Amino acid sequence: KPAKRLSTDSTNSHEGATAGEISALEEAFRKFAVHGDTRATGKEMHGKNWSKLCKDCHVIDGKNVTTTDVDIVFSKIKGKSCRTITFDQFKEALQELSKKRFKGKSEEEALQEMYKLIEGKGPVISGVTKTVSSPTVSRLTDTSKFTGSHKERFDASGKGKGRAGREDLVDNSGYVSGYKHAGTYDHKVQGNK
């Protein structure tokens, strides 16, 4: 409900826009504003998220609008000591970029086209690192093939023993560390009689 109240208040400042358009634009603004920041409220947007919005919504086309243009507009719109922009400043920045992005159109048409690019969109999560299974990596991480003292750091299932596997803990059993037949002396002596 507060989002709708904000969007209807902001329609007075923008000529010819309906409340539905502004709320969709504000929704996109909020999605990008909170992306990657658990403490973000969605009322202010950092420069990193502004750049992501421009890339994901194809505001940056590589010809008319570049990443440099986006950064310059952000620096111009935000306050001198601020690191973020508000929703109203966001609309100003879009107005500034729409002049460059849609050169052949009037200011109002260009701004509407810019809004259409952004409305209803959210951050694209792409390029997330996936694990790659290569024979080299699997060979190096296969604990069943470990030898020597490295072998002692893992149990039979391949799970690490933790601190017991890394540190030399005092063993008062009388056997050398890593000796596999510990505790079998009595059995061997009795077996020989």
C-alpha cells in the first residue's frame, strides 16, 4: 500500500503518465535497489545497481548510450556527498538518458520508450559459477587415492577427520601414528602359543 501512495503522489510531478506506469517503474526501481544488498530498503539505489539496471533493461545499447554515459548521468544526478539516488532522481536520470537513447523522438516519447524498457523488469542473475567436473580435479580431490600422511586426514568414507586429521594430537597408545594394526599385539601373542 505505501508503494501505491508514493506512485500516485509522483504522478503529479510527471506530465501525462498514469499511475499504473509509475507503479511498474517504481517496482522495477525497488527490485534493482535491493539487489545484492541485504540492508537495502528499496528507496535508494547505489551506482552499481543503477549500472546493472541499465545493462539488464537494455538502456545501454553500445552506440547511443554506453556504460560511461550511464556513470556520468548517475554522478550528475546524485548529490555531491551522496552515494545513492532516490526514485525522483532515478526518473531525472532516465529523462537525461532518454534524450541520448532515442534521439529522433520528442522528449515525452523518448521518456515513454525508456519507461517501457524498464517497467516490470527485475535483476537478471546470470553467469553464476557452476562446478565443473574435470578428470584432473576429480583425480586430485579423490581421497581414496591419497597416500602417506595425507591419507590419515580422512576416514574410510572420504570425510575429513577435522582437527584430529590436521594436528598432531598426543597418542599414548604406544604405537606409531598411522599404524594400522594397533591393539592386535595380544591377539598375535596368544595365537602363537
